[in-house]
Amino acid sequence: MSVRDFMSTNVITVTPETKISIAVNIMKENDIHRLPVIDDGQLVGLVTEGIIQAASPSKATSLSIYEYNYLLNKMTVKEVMTTTVRTIDADDFLEDAIHEMRKYQIGVLPVMSDGETIGIITNNDILDAFLDVTDYNEPGTVVQVFIRKDRTGVIYEIGKIMAENGLNIQTLMVTHQGTTKVVEIHVDKKDGFSVASKLSDAGFDAKESERYKRPM
């Protein structure tokens, strides 16, 4: 999975000379929380709701609402934006984006291709990607197979059992619980609750639960 597969391509940007008040309105109107700052086609900064709030006069000051609004109308994005912007290439793996976000404790990465900003990926996009990968919104049977002593060919063996019993795998993931490897298989709902028993009969430690489609 690449960043390109899950990034938002409808990127709304501002220039360094955009007034803060206008940037705030753009974010409100589009229900977004950050804006890449582009100057002459180049990414030069990032402005977020948090940055603007931190740069705004404190409510404890004696400024009137008129003076406050006056300042917001005079200040530009250039005066408050962060110029240290972490980016990610569109063809990088999705996990590279996750690693960058975790490492630098950030919630957004502008997506680049040939030096141009072509998208943006956020924490919400990452969560959407996870739901997509796990087929969360599709009804089905979820089976977990616990491999306590790893060996070569386990996935092949599981796949063979599924094929021999006419069971269709929607998705398959491998995770770890300590030293135990967990193979999680998502199977079509029509396959019922027979999957775990078939795997158990073959000597695997498997458990199963039905999952229904969640409301969108």
C-alpha cells in the first residue's frame, strides 16, 4: 500500500501573504484543520488551527473584540506558519507515513511528487486505510489462528485448508501477541461459522466470531 492510495488529493492551500482571518475562514468552510502554504509553486510552510490559536492574543488581554479582529485581519500566514514541514513521497509505503507521524508526533504530511505538492495525508486518512484493509464495513466471519511455534509454510497450510473447504478469504493479516504469531483471516459471511472448526480439525488453535456491517 502506498501513500498515493490513501492520500487526499483535494488539497486546499494558501500563500504566505494570506491574512490569518481568511485562512481561518477557509478551514472552517472546508472543515479542515491545516493548510499547506505554497509560494511560487513550492511548499514553504504549514499553518494549522493550533498554530493560529497559539499566535492569537490571549483572552486574558485587554483587547476588545474589534482590536482582536483587527489584528487577525492584519497578520499574515507568513508570520505564524511553521517552516519545518515533514513531507512524504506519494510512492512511499503507507507505513513510512505512519512512522514519520509517530516519530515526529505530527498529524499531517504533505505528499510530494517530483517536487510538487499533490496531496496530503492525515491521521484520519491512516485510520480510513486501516478500516479499508480490514474490510471493516463488509459483513463476514473473522478467524484468528494462533501460531505459538512459528514454522515455514504456515500461511500456505492455512490457505490450502481454506481452498479444500471452499472458503473464500477476503483479507489476511499477520500480527504478534508477544511471541505468538496471530493470523487473522476475514471470510465471506456466506461461509458461516465452519472456518474455525475446519482449521481446528487440522491441528490449528483457531477461534471465530461473526462481524456485521457497521452503519456508515
